[in-house]
Amino acid sequence: METLVIEVVRSGFVESVHRARVFAAGADGSVVAAYGPVDALVSPRSSMKPLQALGMLRAGLDLDGELLALACASHSGETFHTDGVRKILAGAGLGEDALGCPADLPEHAESRRQVLRSGGEAARITMNCSGKHAAMLATCVLHGWPTAGYLDPAHPLQREIRATVTELTGERIAASGVDGCGAPLFFVSMVGVVRAFRAFGTAAEGTPERRIADAMRAHPHWTSGTERPEAALMRAVPGLLLKAGAEGFDAFALDDGRAAAVKIEDGGARARVPATVAALRALGVTAPALDELAAPAVLGGGGPVGEIRVR
């Protein structure tokens, strides 16, 4: 089955080639585009965070606005991100030592330099998934569930999340594993991911799904970072709800039900945004800011000498 091809062009020469699976559905749920084996199992990685957050809201977690967006985030470790994580933890009467994610330096370059200049080191709170972990811990405290072992698939919290993923994707979870942050990871099809994101895109006012969609749309820099392309895409397209995942995954929905998922076959993150823009365009989305995001520059000697483009 044909895949979408993304070329890395340097000085007029095609230096590298990535291939992508893409599944895009229209407002009525009909198939608009399908590249590659979209029914096969994939690992959506952090693109599943809105579903994980939904499981927490359904279990009674009371977050909204920036902090709810942070619970869905793969953040860059900027100061406002870590301050938000501390606020979620403090609300549950917990400290940073309760976090079960591994230690890491901030992804944001200037924030990383600040940590190192001050003599700091990798920490759990600056790991990109710390917002989700803080929200998981807060949900446990709310229910009186043990915070120790909260990442165990058999923990009540993770059972709630698994049930939510099963419901929204409409699929039996055929395989599971461990994500980079230590949380349970579920393998589903791209069709199932799009089905789940359509539920967020079309959710009615006042529902937990709509609370998550509203928070992420209103605060895109809280779900990623001030300099991240995910935030730029959400600012460029009104009504867009988008969540990136590791190994070249993206999933998004618009508020009329159009939705898509993208998986770069070799996990190359640099091909992800051009492929996502191609999926948006296949769904009829146009915006001036998409042109630059569709073909990011390839640099040589500090200046542009080519581009990454969809063929």
C-alpha cells in the first residue's frame, strides 16, 4: 500500500527520504486519505495523552485551563511548565519526589542552558511528561489510591485509563508496553486514534472531552512549548486540536469532526510536521502560516540551503 513520501533536499540534492502512514477522515467520518497500512497496530506514544487525561477527569480530577493543558502535555521544560507541575503536585499535597517519570533536562534550549549554568542537573520535573504524571498522582490522592506503583498497569488509575482508551478508539487493546516516561503504552490502529480524536473535536459543551479540547486549543504552548511547531500549527489553524508523539506521530482534530493521524515509518521527527500539514491540506485546511511549516528549511553554514518537503 502506498505511503506518503517526504524528501530532505540539500543544495538541490535529495539527501534522505522518509515515508509516512496517514489516515484522514472528513467531518462525517468518511475516509478522505489513507496512506500505508492504517489498520495495523501503531504506538501513538504521547498523542494518547488527551485520552489519558480524559480517564483522569472521568475519575474526578478537577483541572482546567493551563493546568489541564499541561496534564496533556509533552512540554519543553520552560519555567511556566515546571511551575505548573509544582502547582498540580502542591494541590495534591505532594512534592517532586513523588513523580515516577525519569529525570531529564529541559528540551527548551535556553531553559536547558539556565539549568546547567546554575549548576543544576536532569530532574523529574523538567522531563517532558511531568505534567501528566503530576495529574496522575493528583487523581490517585483524590481517590485514596496508592501513589506508590501508580504506573503499574494493574493500578486502579491505569485500569481507568485503559478503559477510556478502549472506549474512545473503539478497539480492543491488542498489545501494550511501557512508554518512555514509564507509563503504560497501548498499541491501537491509526483508524482508532482518529476515531478518538474526532470525539474530542466534536464534544459537546460541558463534557470532559470538551474541557480537554478547550484547554489545549486555548493554551497550545502549555501542551508543547513556546517555540514548538505543534503550538505554531494550533495558532495557525483556528479550532485545531493537535498532539504530537515520539517516533514521528501526530494526531489532530478540528471542531467540525475532521481528523487525522500521521506516523513517520522510520520515526524521523523532522518529517512529522510536513506530513501533518499535508494531512491538513487533504482535509481542505488552508492558512498562510502553513506554507512555512509545510517545508521547513534545511540549514548549511547557518543559512537555508534546502527544505524538507512532501513529494
